[in-house]
Amino acid sequence: MSSNGRHLRGTLIAGIAATTLALAPAALAQGTTSAQGTTSAQASPAGKDVPTTLVFDKNPADPTDSRLSVFKGEKLWATYRAGSGLGVKDDCARSRGWIPNGNWKIKLKSRSYDGNLIKGYAVHLQDMKCSKGTVTRTEMFIHSEMNRDGSEGGTEPRRWDGVSDHRSNGCVKLNPTDIKKMFRLLDRKEIGWPTHLRVVS
């Protein structure tokens, strides 16, 4: 997708986030974003009462090259490259398809998660039925590949080897640097953690 296309897409996502949260319309503030997780240098003009929204925009052309964005109200603060699934766009395909669209409640966030497969920085999402209602997607996370303490692992699935590692069993997957940046951003008092992940395509 071209940079102009991404900009228009980002503006559209902001509108979706605002509508979902029943906010009054406002102009989208300009900020610098990139696939590497660059954040806006401008301070948010909105007060603390304006909610933070986490939006995952699935890329139908390449699910491993999708985008996870952080909004404060309608202001875009950061965008990170993220993947979901193994290239399968059927959200009812358990352990292979990308994450279903919808509002996913954030159940837990941790910098030292110690699951069987997922370790380190992780955001645990609620269970949700797929678009056809035939399968409930469970054990869904925003995560990366690392050791429990956030350090780089020496072997798979703890070692990040590059963009191919954006593939997942359906979870939203970031590289280790970007998920750490996202945690630091959302921990800031003027941003704050959202209650849900909004998934769109």
C-alpha cells in the first residue's frame, strides 16, 4: 500500500475508533508514523478523559504486514508493523487464520508472561467467536518472541529472526523492539492503557 493510501487508511481508522467510543468529531492531528513504530512528538491536546484506543488494521494483501496503531481520541500516536495468522484470511481457521474483527477486551498485560509458548511482553485478549460463529478463538494475545524477562532467546520460538516471524497462529504479533515501545507509550500517564483492542480490515 502506498504512503498516501496508508495515510487515508489511518484517517479512516481514526474515524472508526472515534465512532466506536462515541466521541465528538474532531480533526485528526498530524503525527509522524512508520512501520518501525515512530511516535508523534506533539503533545495530545485532549485531556485525560479522552480514551486511548488500540487498533489492529489487517492487510488483506499480506496479513503479516498489517498495522497496530495507538490513538488518543482521534490523535494517532504510534503505528507498528504487526502480523496475524499464517497467511490464512479465514478468521474461523483455528490456529491458522487471522484474528476476527471486533472489539477484543484486554484481560491482562504483562512484561514477564510465562506461558508455554508465549513469554515476556504480552497482552492477553478475551475469547471471541469468529465471523461465522462456528469457532471460538481462544488464547489470543498481542505478543512477540522473547524470553520471559524480555531478553532475546537463542532458539525458536524465543528468537526473533526477521519479518517472517510476524506470522502467528492468529495472535497479533510485533517484533520485540516495537512491543516494548508500545508498552512504554501506553504506560505514560498522558496516554494510558486502553480497555480493548479494536480489529478492523
